[in-house]
Amino acid sequence: MEIAARWYEVATSKTELLAAMSRTMSFCHPDVEWSAPEDGTTYRGREGVRQRLEEWLESFGDYSFEVQRIIDCGGDEVLVVATEVGRGATSGAEVRSTDYELLTFRDGMIVRIREFYDEANALEAAGLSE
């Protein structure tokens, strides 16, 4: 849980996220995979994670990501619940959503990131649904 908390501690604004990209990558295992919910794309390796973050942030003029909770799922996984707030780069429209990221760790590093926008799906993937 400590590693997850440290990974997200710079996620307060688009500018800070982009400036801290090298630090962010240092928490990721070289074989990390990130599954995106929009289209099912899986980004592989640290460069893939960098690509995912940069592509996502590019769509916003302003962006913030605020962690609400980090839940220990047992074993090698934690579920991060966060609020994303952004303003579209083109439209200027504000968007606000709850994001769920299920992180899997190996060798003290993040090896898998599965992202969800639906709480029930996130809880089921984390093995926390009833």
C-alpha cells in the first residue's frame, strides 16, 4: 500500500504529472501492463505506461487526480479509488469521474494496472464483491 500511495502522490495536476514522469516510471516493473477501459487497449512496459499517461493527459487542458482510498485486497494487489477532474483541451467542458485502479505488485514494483470506471467491476476484479 505504501508503494501505491507514493506512486500517486504527484498526481495532483497535469503539469506535475508530466514533470514527474521519470519518477512515476521508477515504480513500474519493466514488464508492467496497463489495461485501459475505453477501448480495451493494453499498454506494455514502462514506455507503454508513459504513452498511456501522455495520451490521456493530452486530451485535457487542466487535469487532477485525487486519491480517495487505497484498499488492501490481500496478496499482491491494492485497489485505488480516486476522483478525476479535467477540462477538455478542445471543448473546455469539465468532466468529473470516479476512477478505480487495481494495481498488482511483483518484486516491490507495479507489474499490472487495470483501470475501471464501474465500481462493481473493480470490486469483482479485486475479489472484493459479495
